[in-house]
Amino acid sequence: MLVVRKIMFGCLLLGVVCTLICMRVLHLREAVVIGRTVTVSSNSLRSEGVLTESGLTQVVKNPHQKPENACPELQNIPNLESDREMDLSTTIEVDEVEHFVFGNRLQEIRDSVSMGNKLLKEGDIGGDKYSNHTLGRLASLGVQHGGYTYIPGGIYRPAKCRSRWRVAIVVPFRNRTAQLATFLRYMVPFLQKQLLEFGIFIVNQENDLLFNRGMLMNIGFLESQHFSYWDCYVFHDVDQIPQSEFNPYGCINMPRHFVSGADNRNYSLPYSSYFGGVVGFKSAQFRLINGLSNVYWGWCCEDDDLGQRLNTAQLRTNRYSGQTGHYKAITKNHFRSSNHSAGESENRENLRKSRRRFKTDGLNSIRYSKPHIELHTLYTNISVDIRRL
């Protein structure tokens, strides 16, 4: 009888030991997979993480789930500056900006972007508008960097709190590469300090026709929705940089004109009703005014047309006065084409008739060929060949 009891006790003890060993193994296995960079074999990465070209994986802890605690409101974020130091006179390259923003994590970021572009080319991502499908797939390639989760294509999420706003920064663009590098150098840290979830979309006019800023902004609005739902959109000239970090880029007081004045105009506006340079809308507001007009080619008038659309829709605009809305202009490497004013007389004539076109000229009338979309480390590039409608 005593022998039987010893055998039973031994079996029970052996079972407890085996259970503890299994729990320890599972715990260690989870610790390897979640929340830090590890070097592992390709086979295990296919089932556990994200394989990058450098052989490293950065597995973001449940990238689809945002932190439960909300980020602080702007006035409660520490260490913001009311007049930050900026050197806009020195030409810098995009790779210099990459090193400044990402430091020793740059190669991991580049690998992540490369993987994202492969998914784009394979047609494995790219959902309908208002779908999180694209962003969800790209988030699986996310890299933890500082206090942010970086997602390929210049999309950032605070890692330690849930952002109050998801903001799409849309930049109409052509032939301003040097200014773009300076813009990114100062805008990415600025937006990060405000603890926003944001994406930067550069909408490049891919032809030599007169520049059509309104069409590019409309396209940026529509195409950015293929990535995610955004609470609001900030349409931003590439040569305008905010001086005060207290200038909120979250979705408050929209529609809003962000600029109270810029240094190249002695911090004054061309006229009181001016609504250009940097403007913001919530999605429903932008749709209510039917976006911007598509008829303005070359210099002049799309901003004034936008102001008339806001008045017609009875949307009250907002602007912060004084230092909060001060901007510095990037004047270096700012070259105008010899024919930039070629369409001015036609544009002024179109402006006189703008109220007639309000409901038929804009988002609901735009047509354009399929854009070429490419993820970069600091932004998503949307190149499009636009034509007269």
C-alpha cells in the first residue's frame, strides 16, 4: 500500500513539474514575439512576425489595437515651443531628413517600406475608400520608433496613448524636391509632438501642363481614403512651415485657415478673406462644398473660389490670430515657371462665374487616370497625370 502511494505521489509531482515547464516555455515564446526586435529564422518569421530584407523583424504589439488611454489635449502636452528655431535657408537632402527622423532604425524602416511597396505591386492591399484594409495590412509591417508606431508610407500612430485625431496632410506638388525635404524635416517632428495619428500624402502633378492645385487637392482627398478613414484633412503648401507648436493640427475649429501671417509678408495676410496656404476641413465639410474647383490652371483664383464655396455653404471659417498662426516661408529653391501666370485671365473669368459651378464642379466631376502610388519612408507619393475636363 505504501509503495502504491509513493508511485501516485511521484506521478502527481512529475505532472506539476511538466506543467510549469510548459508554462515557462510558452511565456518565453510570447516574450520573444511581442514588443521587441529579434533576429530569427525565415521559417519562424513567416508564422510569427514580419520578414524584412535585413533579416530583422519588428513585431508591433497588436498593431490593430490602439491604446485605451487618450492622448492629452494640446495645451497639456509638455515641452511645446511657441517659436521654434528653424533654418530654412540651407538646402538639405531627403536622406539627411531620414537619418534625422529615424536615426539607427532607418534600415528597418526602409525594409518595412520595401515590403509595403511589394504588397502594393502584388495588389495585396488597396481597399475601397473608407476602408481600413490598406492601413491594416501596412500596420502589420509597423516599426516601433520612439513614442510612435511607424507604418510604411509616412503614417504615424502614438504608441503609448490613443490619438484624439486622425489627420491626413495633403500636399499638392510638382518640382519642389528641395523644398519637400525641408518641409518634412520640420513637419514630421511637429506633428509627432502634438501626438496626432497622421499620414503625409504628396500629390504630384505628373506632366508639364499648367499647375492645377485644386485638382491635386481633390485627388489627395479621394486617394488618401483608400488607406484609412481620416477625421480631417489639412491641405498644405509645401513652402509653409508653422512656427508655433501650439498651432493645433488636430480637427478642431474646422473649417480653419491655419495662417495668420508669414514672415515673407511681414506676418500679414494679402486680404482679410484670404483662405489659402494651409487650410483644414473635416471630411463632411469638404464634401458639402464639393471640394475645390477643377478649372483653375496656373496662377490665381482657386483660393478665392474656395472661399466663395464656404460662404455659399454657410460654413463659418476660423483662424487663430497672432503668433499661434505664424508661419515661415521656404523661399530658397522656389522657382516659378516662365508661364506660371499664363492662365490668369481665364482663371479670373472662371472666378466670376464660380457660384454657378458650385454643385457641378469639384469632387463630383473630377476624372483622372489611375495614379501611381508609391510608399516612401517619410510620405506616400501619389503621382497623377491630370487633364482638362
